[in-house]
Amino acid sequence: MRGLGKVAALALAPLLLAACEPAATTGGSAAAVPLGDYQLVSMGGQDVESAHVTLLLEADRISGAGFCNRYSGAQAGTLPELAIGPVVSTRMACIGDRMPQETGYFAAIEGATAARFEGGRLTLTGSGPELVYTPHTPEG
């Protein structure tokens, strides 16, 4: 019985690891953009040092944590096309240079018109700075 338990555990391991990855969108194409949780790593080509800026990408909406505030908005595009906005957020005070960063981040999200997923990274592009994310597993 012990050997059978190990075999079952090994067989389930890939499924458990896959659960941590963003969910694939419908369509099955190689260009599909996975829905799910992401963490911002770069904005406008500059590394982002704040590990808590996140994006939850869903088929019809977005939400997450900015540099200071929680945010959300409608997403009316058909992936990989985006049509986001308006973005609404809480109104907590920011410390130091975080307010201009957050304002720029929200403007970049609202200006995003396309998404692509390559090399394990989600990139949003449009009229504002390019936003680059990696998959994120929320704490909890």
C-alpha cells in the first residue's frame, strides 16, 4: 500500500503545481493570455521594487493592489485586446513618491489596449507605459 501512495502522490504533483499558474483563456491558441493573478515587475522599462502591486485579470474586469490603494475596473475587450476603464480606487494617502507612481500606473492600465503572454510574463501595451507582470500567488 505504501508504494501505491507514493505513486499517487507523484501523479498528483503536476496537477497541484499547475494550480499555481494563471488559468488559460479560451481559444487554445499559443497566443492565449492566461487569466489570473499577476505581480507588476516593470513599468515603462523600469523595474518596480514594490512587491505588492498586483493585477487580477478576468475576462470582464480587472482588480488588484496599486502602490497605495486597491483598484478595479471593467475589461470589455476580447483578449488579447483590452478595453479597460474607468479604473476606480480607494483613496488612501501615499507616502513619498508612491502617489505619482500610482497615478501613472492607473493611467497605464486604462490606456492598455493589448495583452500578450510570453516567457512566463504578461505584458500590457497601449497609449501609456508598458506594464510587465509575472504570475502571482496571493497570500492567504
